[in-house]
Amino acid sequence: MTFGFSYIGLIFLIMLLVPNFFWIKNKPKDYEKYEVNESKLLLIFERLGEISVSITILIFSDFNINTISVWSVWIIISFLIMILYEFYWIKYFKSEKTMNDFYSNFLGIPVAGASLPVLAFFILGIYGKNPVLIVSVIILGIGHIGIHFNHKNEIKNIFK
């Protein structure tokens, strides 16, 4: 693990945050009704994960591209997953913006809005051989994906 600025980390954070800024003005209908039911424990995991991932991704240069090798396939896969994440958002923004739209699967990936970036950052941690990012992403994933699955289950139960 090498301390130093990661331009790849910055690119990934921008890819993560830009759609989320647009989401603030395009939240799903009735989102507030579900938000109040979020598990406090999962919310703590999510917030700790968000902070630690955001810091780690920027302060370790392990994620920058130094040489092209077979190992580079990890960063390519990670980047492709982030591109899928962007396409998920395009699909959502073109939708009616319901809770079902927000928590929908994308290309068979459950709760894609939460799962895709967690997976991309996890694979980026593998590429950078950075256990700090890997652990941070696991913490984030427990909270973020857990919250999304809980909301999705609430939606299912309402429509039964």
C-alpha cells in the first residue's frame, strides 16, 4: 500500500457522486415513507463505509495505472461495472421514478444502484491490492446493500 493521490479514485468518486447529485432532485415517489424505517445499524455501517471508502480511494496511489499487464484486467472490470452503474442511472432517470424503479434489477443484478458501485470498488481494491479499501467496501456493502434490500422487501410486501 502506497500513500499518494489516486486519480483513478477521483474518477470513480466522480462517477459515483454525479448521478447521486441528480438523484437528490429526482427521488422516487414516497421515498420519505421508506427512509424513516431504515435500520440504524445498517445506516451506521453505510456511513462508516462511505467515509472510509471515499478517503481510502483518494489517499492511496495503488489504484493508479502504472503498467499494463494481465493484472490490469481487474481495473478494466471495475471500470466496466462503474459504466453499468451509469447506465442504471440513465434507466432510472428515464423512468417514472417510483420506488420499484429505484430498487429494480439491472441486467439481472439485484438492487443495482447499490450493488454495482460496491462491486466496482471491491474489485478496484483487489486491483490495488489494498486491504483497507476491501474492508471499507465490505462495511459499506453491508450497510448500503442491506438498506436497499430492506426497502425492496418493504415494496414487495406492500404490493402483495
